[in-house]
Amino acid sequence: MRVLSPSLSYPLNPWEHGRHSSEFVYFGEPAYALTKPNTKNFPSSQPRRAPQSPSQYQTMSPRLGGLLQLSPVWGAPLITPRIPVRSFGIRSLNPPKPSRFNVGPGLPVLESTSTAALRRKANSLPLRTGAIGIKKGMTAIYDPESGKRIPCTVLQLDRVEVISHKTRERHGYYAVQVGAGWKHPSNVTKSLLGHFSVNGLSPKRHIFEFRVKDEAGLIPVGQSIEAGWFQEGQFVDARSNTKGKGFAGVMKRHGFHGQDRSHGVSLTHRSMGSSGPGQGGGSRVYPGKKMAGNMGNNQNTVQNLKILKVDSENGIVVVSGAVSGPKGCVVRIQDAIKKPWPEVPQAESAEPATEAATA
């Protein structure tokens, strides 16, 4: 039972209740006084009658009187207590997960500008340009200290000269364009002939660019780079194309194990087998699946090759180990980025670059 108003002297609906108190009024059950009822006005021998409706609403409480005069449409929401209802939308009720792309306030934000890219590569770009060599073959020499036989590769520098520069203001980065060899002018396009004639150089058979850290590595145009550009004992990186093998199967190209030679296997001993997962994996062949195809003729970099011999008279540089590619392939030689920068001695053909490299 709920007490609505202790100041009323009659129930809210007198036809519903039989007896009421002069102090409290109750809902939902017969209103009985909390004190002893008045038996003088209602003798037991006299029949009980329902109390009459009040003749004037002005005698009621001002607040309750105003509510009773409202229509049922407006009165029900005011009398009935509100029940909190939680509304649901498209967003989850769970707290959002932290994004894996959020960067802490203490970490530097990576920039996508060319200036930021040069700053990130400041410690990985060589200080000076490289050279273009031709692979002449492999041989072996003996270490005078240990007496061990060391396999090595012979590289020859043929008329290597600087053709042009790439600057940060004009091209966005620093680089030196180097050419090697000689090519008949009738086999060179007019645009390349003009490119060579402007700088007073003969047509080159091979042209490559070598990135450098800053403008200190830009040696003068027309400067010759000979074998003395490198010194014995330093480390270099050699980039060249591997030998082309043509179309090869999966066993030769990727080293697949193959299938059984017996036990019911026939005609598919060296085949690839299944090319992908079943229905649970998407019923498709994933990108990058190892299959049969063209093998070789890809650029490969061999790092940290030690220079064993330098022959400035013949333009020969001997490096330890093997260099990718067949005889006669073009090899780009540059200072190793994972080793300390060499202290190259002064050379007549590369004096400006040596000063820039040691600065």
C-alpha cells in the first residue's frame, strides 16, 4: 500500500472503499484508519452506506484537485511513475577497443613529405657515388696470413664518367648519374646524344644513378671514376641481375619436395599439387602462390664484399665471394651501408669526391 496524501479527509474514490480515516487515505485496498474507528457514527445495528461524493472540489487539496480535473489521456502519464527504458542504436554498448594505429604522445609522428623521407634515410645513404663494373669471371687467391684459399670475383671499370647530377631543389633527392663503356652514335637516340653532347662526353653504353646523402657527394660532371676510387680492405655492396633460367617448374624454382615415385602416383611426380585451400579458405588461389614460371633475371644485391685487390693501371677491382650474374654482366659497386664509411685516400681521377667523402 502507498500513502498518497496524509492531509485528505476522504478517499480518492469513495465508491471503491467502505470506510475511511480522518488522517490517512490508502489506494488499492479498503481504507481503514490507523487509529481506532469511530463507532458512534456507525452503530453495528444500522446498515452501512457508501460515503457520498464531495459536492465541491475546492475542499480538496489544490494539487490533487488539479490532477483530477485533467483528462485520462493527460492524467495517466502524470500519475503513473516513469520507468527508465534504455534505448539501443547501431553503436555497441561495450567500450570501444583501442585503435592499433594510435600513436602515443611521446612518439614522433611520421611525415609523408620528401623532406621527412630524406631525414629518415640520412644514415642509410652513402656519402659518395659508386662505380659501374663489368664482371669478368671468378678466380681464387690465397691469404698471405692464414694461407686459406679465398674465392673472388674480378670486376673491370671501363671509362666510367659522371654524366649529370640530381639535386634536391629540382628533383627532390641527391644522386649522381654515371655512365660506363662506349656506344656508337648511330645506335643512340637523338635525345641521349644531346644529353651527352651538352656535357662534352662520348655516348655511354650503360647509365645508372647512385643516391648520395647530400650535395657534398656530387662530384663534377665529366669526372672519371677509376679503380683507385676504392681501396683494399674496404667493404662494398654489389648489385646485378641474376642468371636467367627461363621457364622452370616448382621443384627447381621454389625447391618443392615433389610427390612419391610410387604408391599410386603416376604422371605427377614433379607437379605442384594443390594450388590453394578448399571452400573454408575462400575457394580461391591466394596472391603470391608459388607456381612454375620464369626463373632468374632478377636484381640481386650482395652486401659486405671485401675488396682484396685494386689494379688502377688496368682498372681491375677484385672482391671476395661471388657476384650474381653471368660473365659480362653489369655490376654496380658502392660503399657498403652496413659498414663504417671508408677513408679513401687522395686520387688524381677522383680528388673532389674524395674530399667530399672524407669531410
